[in-house]
Amino acid sequence: MIRPGEPFPEADTRFELYVSYGETDAMGVVYYGNYAHWFERSRGQYLRERGLSYAEVERRGVMLPVREMAVRYISPARYDEHIVVRAGISQWGRASVTFAYQVYGPPEHSRLVCLGTTQHACVDANGKPVAVPGWLKEICLK
Amino acid sequence: MIRPGEPFPEADTRFELYVSYGETDAMGVVYYGNYAHWFERSRGQYLRERGLSYAEVERRGVMLPVREMAVRYISPARYDEHIVVRAGISQWGRASVTFAYQVYGPPEHSRLVCLGTTQHACVDANGKPVAVPGWLKEICLK
Amino acid sequence: MIRPGEPFPEADTRFELYVSYGETDAMGVVYYGNYAHWFERSRGQYLRERGLSYAEVERRGVMLPVREMAVRYISPARYDEHIVVRAGISQWGRASVTFAYQVYGPPEHSRLVCLGTTQHACVDANGKPVAVPGWLKEICLK
Amino acid sequence: MIRPGEPFPEADTRFELYVSYGETDAMGVVYYGNYAHWFERSRGQYLRERGLSYAEVERRGVMLPVREMAVRYISPARYDEHIVVRAGISQWGRASVTFAYQVYGPPEHSRLVCLGTTQHACVDANGKPVAVPGWLKEICLK
């Protein structure tokens, strides 16, 4: 986890959303399982901003299934709050890549909602581990 | 929609579940979009009880994508309530099939939660409409 | 349902999104139950664009639970497609309001993905039906 | 994480389910965010089997929001597979409790699908940390 104040990867993205009703639960807050969806949406935007969709990554024969996820819930997010999910690649393995996330809510994205990481294996169409391709690394480090 | 008191297809299934936290929303009740999942689970059980999984239906080259859904919400379901979803096939078209659903909650499955229908096209692997195969009809009418 | 070519409420919104992986299913397309979430997000944006959040509507003592939903699925949406959900109020009852939806996908929002409607009861904090408040109607017709 | 072969809490539960279409994604496997729902369902069953619903825990003034989650994905689960989620309490803090999970799939619950843990804060209705009540510990250790 990258805590606020610690250095976050420079090549990052900021995915914004408003909390929907369908994302909340009977406690009145965002259900703990839904942050995985936000993480994924921010990863998708991260690639899209670099001119590459994850669909295109797959067409090139590379898949990045999640191997590990960790989430630390700090402060609950509520219906209609304006949220920003900051995402960036915090670590490159030979055949893996790790994303770090920081989720902020109001007032004005100053309140830390949660922290997370997802580690992705880099595999081919048959699920066999392969080295992270150079073109992927190049694109992501832009 | 088949209302309580009206005749329900004799070949039916009763899918039971406890409402989870993740299915509720900030109003304290099951989110209106989640009933589609319950409908699908009951359809899956309907086939499974007849010795056929939907995965097997697909392997035989037939897909049943949803073409229309209608839901009438009567009384909200809440966390941890014991629910039963009654499902059966209410209509056979030449290249379609319609499921009807009745969802009941406590006390003892006597309270009507919602009613629904889903109409499914019968298509081949390329998405082209095909007549409902005889074997599918036979199995379902058991 | 309001079909393309038929008049759509002039006071409308256009909610845009990219299809996420978590919204797709094993058929490779958006799961039929997820459109309810998009409908809700577009309703939320509809109110927000008029200076009112649904949270604020609730604080004023009015709730708009969904009483009926209908969806017609036309053409599947796929991962990473850029989608627009058009939403507007198609009917005002004494104690109810009906939203209509049209969902479009690529190329350039020209392909119709699905049509839908949701009818909402207008109730107070105790769930008792109340007439649609004048201020709500005024705001929405802007 | 408690790996297979390592001692698992003796007071455990085994929550069974069939993978639904709505839980899969375009890769043809269960979406990585959906395991949080299974974890929660198994926790719910864990309490229910001990004569206590989580709803009842809340009525007694105690809430157990998730503070941390960790998941390790081993082998993907697919549509219609028969799954068992084993859950038990692996650690008691003064004002927290940790659940461990092992998810198994076919053939016959022998294939490890994923491992997980969730750490829960013990708080009162105002969200203030409180010591785990004796009655909760007693019930859970049955």
C-alpha cells in the first residue's frame, strides 16, 4: 500500500465517479467488495489514457489476471459523493505488474477512503506466464 | 407477470437464498437491479434439477440470451431474510422461451416481494435465431 | 419504451461510460442485470445536472423507489466500449414518475444497445404514497 | 492467509454455491471482485449456524465493518461450478476479529480457487471502537 505522503508513481491516472445507490449497502456506505470494480475502472482508464485499451492488450496475446488484491478501508464513502481513484504501477516483476490505488472523497478529494494494491500475472492466451512485453512497459511508463 | 393465485407453470423450481449485505443498498433493502441475478440463479437451478446445466445447453450449440425483462417490485426484501424464488417456463415461442418468476420473503415465504419475466431468444453460436430444439423442450417440461 | 425516432423528453441527460470487465459476463457481453445500474447512474446525473442530488430529494422527505422496470435488449455491449445512456422523464403520475432510457454504443453512439423504463412511486419517509411535490416537478422540467 | 495443509480454525462453516453467469466476466471466469461477496455470505452463514444473524449482532449495538481484505487468486472458477467456501475466525483482537477463507471448486472441492482474509473492526452504533463483547466470542467459538 502506498500511504498518503509517500511517493506515488509519477505516471498515474485519476478516475472520477459519483457513488451510485447500487454501490452502497444497508450500512449506508459503499459495499467493501465494490472497490475492486473502481480499481479495475481506474486501470482501464490508465491504459486508455496511454492510447491502449486492455482489450487491445488481450488482442496482442497478453492477459493480466489479478493474482493478489489487498485493500485497507479507512473512511466510508457514501451515496452521491464525488470520488477520485488515483492509480499507478508501483512495481514491475519479470512476469508480473503491481498497481497501487488511493481512493479519495469529499470534501474536495481530501478525505482518504481506502488504499489498495492488485498484483497481476502476465500470461499468454493459454495462461502460461510470460515476461512483461517491452511495448507494454514502454507505454505504461509514459 | 403471473400474479399469486393465477396458475403457475407446473414444472417449476424454488431457489432459496438468504439476502446478503452486498445485495442491499442504502435504503436498507435489496437493490432493484439485483433481482435479475436471482432470476438467473433460479433459471440455472431449473435446468440443473432437470439434469442439464446451461453450460451444457451452450456446449450443444444453443444460447438463450435475454431479449426482454420486466420486474414489478411489490414489497422490499431486507438483509438476512430467507427468500424463495419460484421460476418456471410460462411460454414457448418458435425461437424463444419465456420464464416467469415470483419472489417471496418472510414470514415463511408468504409475503410477495416481486414478480418478473424474462424472454429469451434461442440462437446458435453465431447469434442467429434457431427453433427451440426438441430435446430442450422435452427436458424442461419434465 | 421510447424507440429511436419517437420523440424523447426534451429535458434529458446523457450519461457516458466505458464498459468495465466487471460488467461483462462469460458470453463476453454486458450482463443483462447491469443495465439497471446504468439506468440509476443516469437518473442520478439527471438530477445532479438540475442542481439537485437524489440524496437531497431524500433529505426533503421524498423517496422514489422503483415500482416497475422493463428492459428490451437489442444489441450487446462489450468490454471497453464507449456507451451513452440517454435518460428523461416520460410520464408524470399523481404519485409516480416514469423514466425512459435509450442506451447507445459504438460506432459513435449510433448502435442501439437497449431500451428501458423505470416507474417510481413517490413516497414519504414512512413509505406512504404522496403526490409528487411541485418543487421536484419544477426542477425536473428545466 | 491459511494455506491448505495448515491448521484451519476448528469452528468453521462451509458455504456452498453454484457459480452464476452474473458472477463471471468476459475472461469466462469469476470476476475477481465477486469473491468478497462469497466471503460475506460465508460469514453470514457462520453466524446463522451459531443461532445468531449479523442483523441480530447489529441490533445488539455492535457492528463489524471490514477494515482490511486480502485475496490470493490461485485457480479460476467457472460458470456453474459447484463451489465451497470454508470460513472461520483465525484471530481475535481486543477490538477486532479476523476471518480466514479457503475457496474450493471441482472436481469435488479438491481444487483450490482462492484464499482470503478479512479483518473487521468492532465498533458501536456511532462507529467508535469497542472491545469484542463476550457473548459474541462465546457464540463464535462454539
